Amino acid sequence: MRASISVHPCSPSVSAVRSQQSGGEGEVWAIVLAGGEGTRLHSLTRDDAGNAVPKQFCSLSGRESLLAQTLSRARAIVDRERVTAIVSAHHTQHWRSPLQELPAENIFVQPDNRGTAIGILLPLLAIVARDPAARVLILPSDHYVADEAAMEIALRTALALIVCQPRGIALLGLDPDEPDPELGYIVAEPRAGLAFQGVHRFVEKPTLAAARQLCDEGALWNSFILACRAESLIDLYMSRCPEIVALLRAVDPRDHKALADAYGRMPQLDFSRQIATGAEDRLAVVRVPRCGWSDLGTPERLAQTLVRYPKLITRNSELECEWPPEELINLAERLVERYPDYL
């Protein structure tokens, strides 16, 4: 039976004080989140046997997978030995090859998917054990970014700003391309002109009319990309779900039996809804100019990206690759075949 674990209201943060007392900066690490199922895109991601392939293991346009692109995004800033990934055991056939260049101790294999909050916490605790003063990038592995240079600048900016700010957790908020009721929004505190602003509130999947108003008022798309001082994020988890932190701290992630037992006692825990929401006074947002970002969350959002960047629409038969393109599902090709009216 899973434990009944409550999410606590936030208490004042002490991590900024501890950071000042400890002195010095740790290294920069990355956590690549690759354990999700991508259920909203399953109509496009089933293989020949009918099995759904999570979209991070698919290709947008027949070339490298979205996971491979995310690893490159991380490696542009973080040394290979400090890039980590969280994956699920039942996806092993999909992640084994793209993660083979990472150190084995940096790959965290979940026995089950318990939501984004658990997926972040497991590798985060291991990073802190190795580097208590670490700064950490948290990168979903199923996003597309057209302008990687702009994203890299934003990530580096966030990493620099969290060092000297009381709020040691920064979300990347993107200037919206358009009102979109399928996305979450970040409303920043009204301090115009600052690159680093406090979070006032979150709005999750508003109506179209509400999304238009939010865009008019300067709200940002919530990318679920974060930069943080590791101790600040641990401090936040301790204020919201100390029982889960204690449970995972007591487990060696390489002990598969003990980890499976711990996961069997934990509920699903979503980072945005159950950790970040209600903790706005601990969080900041770094504004990112339009850079062609998309979470590719639904066929409609995939189509929007392809309309905006039509050169992405390619067929595997048209590609000249060093590897057989048929090994990866080509999302653009699938969308053209199955939802031509979307384009």
C-alpha cells in the first residue's frame, strides 16, 4: 500500500542563508527528464507492433531524437560527466543507445513513473551528495527549440543570476508566440525591466479568452525549464513533502529492489501543481525572447511548429543520414500522413 503523504504549505526558505555561509560555488549540472510517456501524442507515436513510443525517443523531422537534441542542449553548457538523466525501466530499449555516452552513475532508472516531482528529486539528491553547492539545469527531453543560441543565453543568464539572488530557483518563461489555452502561464511580479523577477502566480491551461488577456498583460509561457541552486530546490521539497525526501534519501538508487519498494510507497507527484504552486514566494522567472520553443504536446501543437518551420517537414526516404532513419519515428512525416488538415 502506498503511503499517505501530504504536501505541506511552504515555510520561509533558509537556503539563501546557508549558501552565503558555505561560500564558494559548486559545479553546474543538468538533469534531463526522459521518463515520461507522452500520452497525448500516442496517435502519432505507435510503432509497427502498435506499441506507443514516448515522444522524447522520436524524431521531429527524421534526424536525431528529441532526447538527443536535449542532451546536446545540456552539453552546450554542462560537461559530460555532470549531465544526468532520469528514465523509466520499461523504456530501456529506447534510451540505452542515446544515453550510452553518459557515465553509468549518471543514469537514474525509475521502476515506475511517479510524476515529474519524483523524477527531479531522485537525481537531485544524488547530485547534492556529490556536490552540495551545485547549480542545476532541469531540462525536459521532449521539447523543440528552433533558436538554440537564444535558449543557451537564457540558460546561462539564469545560472548566473541564481547565485546572487535570495530566490535560488528560476523558471524560464517564454514570450508567447500567441495565446494558447493548452499551455501554462507564469505571471511575474510587477517589476518592469528586470531580467530576474519574482513569480506572482501560475495559471494552468486557461480558456482562450483568458490566455489572450494573460498575453496582453505580459504573462509568459511556462516552459518547465529550470535553473536552480540545488540546496534551494531541496529546501523547497523539504517544505512541501519531507516524507518523500526522507524516503528517497534512505535509498541507494542503484539498489533496484529497495528503489522499487520506495516507489511502491509513493504517490504520483507533479512538480508544477504540487511543488511549485503555493511556493511562488520562493521562485523567480527569467524572461526568454521568442526562440521557436514548443513542448510538442499534442498533434495541434506539433502542427503549429511545422507551419512555423516548414523545412522540418521531411520524409525518411528523403534523408541522407549515417544511421537508418526508419529506426526513429518521424513525427513530421506521421502528422502529414495522418492529420493533413492540420497543416
